[in-house]
Amino acid sequence: MIDFSIIVDHWDMYMQGFGNTVKASLLALLGSLLLGIVIAVFRIAPVRLLNWLGAAYVEFIRNIPLILVVFVFFFGLPALGVRLDSFTAGTLGLTVYTAAFIAEVIRAGILAVPKGQMEAARSSGLTYLQAMRYVILPQAIKIVIPPLGNQFINLVKNSSVLGVIAGLDLMYFGDLISSETFVTFDVYIFVAVFYLVLTVPLSLGVGFLERRLARSR
Amino acid sequence: MISFHQVNKHYGNFHVLKDINLHINQGEVVVIIGPSGSGKSTLVRCINRLETITSGELIVDNVKVNDKNTDINKLRRNIGMVFQHFNLYPHKTVLQNITLAPTKVLGISEKEAKETAMYYLEKVGIPDKANAYPSELSGGQQQRVAIARGLAMNPKIMLFDEPTSALDPETIGEVLDVMKKLAKEGMTMVVVTHEMGFAREVADRIVFMDQGRILEEAPPEEFFANPREERARLFLSRILNH
């Protein structure tokens, strides 16, 4: 049977890890959404150079493993004289990595908005950016809610990469408790439960949003 | 108000507009007709630079449309456009559709923009739909909202690109009525349409296009009674006798 004394005895550590995982996830979620939108607009904007930059970002970042992106921030930046603590480096790496996927999702959503919407907005005198902000993106967001939800769930799970660089997240404390107690299975079962506490409501929330937005159309 | 001088446009190898020369004066209502694929829509879309021209010169409201230094957004404030498929913003209410450009482009206050929007909604006959979403309106109502949206910018020119082609026959009349009212008030209008009754009644001039060329330009009485070009005669006989 599962040994519940593990979670009772190490409750503080689990809580600290859980808190940091939530914090890293929220920061990376917000950051990658904003960065992803910017890169998606880069890829679509009528400016060649921006298209190229956006495409380079996406193809480069999404085709290397997450852990290597994190290593760039944790080991690479200090070489350039910028020293980040492990939590910040991990969260930044997670943000930059996830943004590449979110950019692709948003780009698909923008392209799914009928062309006439941009034409109507531009012909009324709105600038390209205004048309994007007030007309195209609000419609694109509705289209991308389901695939975006997938990305966010992946993001929460991927935040476990922080454990590798001692980022004080759930995974890190899981490892710590395990090496203290010499228990593996039970310790990680509780770690998994804490991830589920985050991802299941997220999943349900996305489903709820999806249904609500479908009605408002 | 609008001047095309030797305007040509190519889509790759396809020559869409050929040596277009056309002058439209302030307050004039010009109706462009012709078979599909003749370049009518392209011609109208060049006026607010939704399409760029390949050569020649196009001057609208004393501004060279395709000049590098032209602030196209500024020029577009003065040109309203109504599309075949309405292109209302589905996530915004009727009122929000109309007030978006006045508030964001002209910087008018929300309150004033709403009053202007209501004025034009009255004018197109559907003030009661102010808070509805486009999906809750009929095609004719949507197109009237689109016209109100264009008018709310207080433009000097209104462009209509087949405004009734996507409507069911019963609602075409209500849209044409609004357009007639607008024409009577002296709005400069360029209209691409297949509604010959409207063209005959409202147009100051008919422009007949085929294969990217303007073949004939004449007042409606003259054009419909006695078209000069063989192609125009053929076109009229096909669409009028059925």
C-alpha cells in the first residue's frame, strides 16, 4: 500500500514545490502567450524580414529538446556574464520553448479568420496592428482555445524540467524527498497527484471556455 | 474626385485591368457593370488600395493612391466600403461594429461615436438592432449595418462591391433603397452591381467593362436604350431577357 506518512511528514516540501510549479507555470503561460502572439504576427505581417525572423524562431526552438533550451539560460547566459537563479532560468526556458508552439497555434487561428475581416478593418482606416488587435485576434483566440489548452497542459507538465536544474519545483522536491527517505514509488505518486490537481482543472476549464465562447458567437 | 490615368494591373501573367482611364466627379454615382471576371471588383478595390496597380496613375481626393509617401490609412478614412459578404465583425455588436473605426481611427469619444452610430442606424432603418450580433440579423439587415458602418466615418466616397449579390431576393430592395437615399443626398458613389433597375434609376453614368477594359461609358438612358458596343448589347440582352 501507499505510505501516506510520506506526504504527512514532507507536507511543507510538497507545498513549496507545488507553489513554485504553479508560479513557474503561470509566469510561463502568460509570457509564452504574449511572446507566441508576437511571433505569430511576425510570421503573418506583410514584412518579409519579420516573416523570416518568426519562421526562424519557430523552426529553431521547437526542434530542439526543452531541456537544452533551459540549459541555454542556465549554463549559456552565465558564460555571457548574465547569471540567473535556477527558477528564473527554468521559467524563461519554458516560456521561450512553449512560445514556439503557441505561435504556430495562433498563426493557424489567425489564418482561419476570413480574409474579408482584415479588408473591412483596413478599409475603414485602421492600421494593420489595430486591425489585428480589435478584429482579427479576438476571433482567432476563439478558434485556438482548444489547441491552446493542450499547449498549456503540456506547459504545466513540462515545468518539471526545472527539477533538473534545481529549480525548487515539485519535481525537484520529489527527488529530494526520495533521496532522503530512499522511497521512490510512493513519493512520486504524490508528485503525480499534485500535477493532476493542476492539469485536470485546467483541462476542464478549457472545455468550459470552449463551450461558452461557442455560444457567444 | 477619382481619376484613373492609363492604369494597368497584372496578377502574375493575368492582365486584369487594361489601360483604364476613368474620371469620377464629386457627387457622381457611377455604376460599373459587366460579365464576371471583367475586372469590375478589382477596379473598385484599387480605389482604396485593397489592390495595388501595376502601372499608370490613380488619384483619389487629390492624393496619389500608390505613391510611397501616401498615408493610406488617412486616405481610407475618407472612403467607405461595402462588400458583397458584408464582412461585419462577428464578435462585436452592431453598435460596436459601427463605432470601432470612429473611436480608434478618428479618436472620437465613445459617447459621441455611439450617437453617430445611432443616427446612421436610424437612417438605414434598424436602430432597434443596435445591440444585436451580426449572426442574429438577416442578410439585408447586415448589409445595411455595413453601410452605416461606412457612413459613420463621414466619408467623401462610398464604394460598393456587389452589395446585393449575396442577398436573398426579398431583402435586396431594402439595401437598394438605402443606397438610393444616399445617392440623392449627393454622396460620391462607385457601385459594382448586377441590379440593372438600380443602375438605370440612380446612376449618373454607366461604365461597362469586359476582359479588363472599359468598353463603354454613358449615361444610363443612353446606355440601356442604345448601347454602342456589340459586347455591351450582348450582355444586356442576356441579363435583361430572362
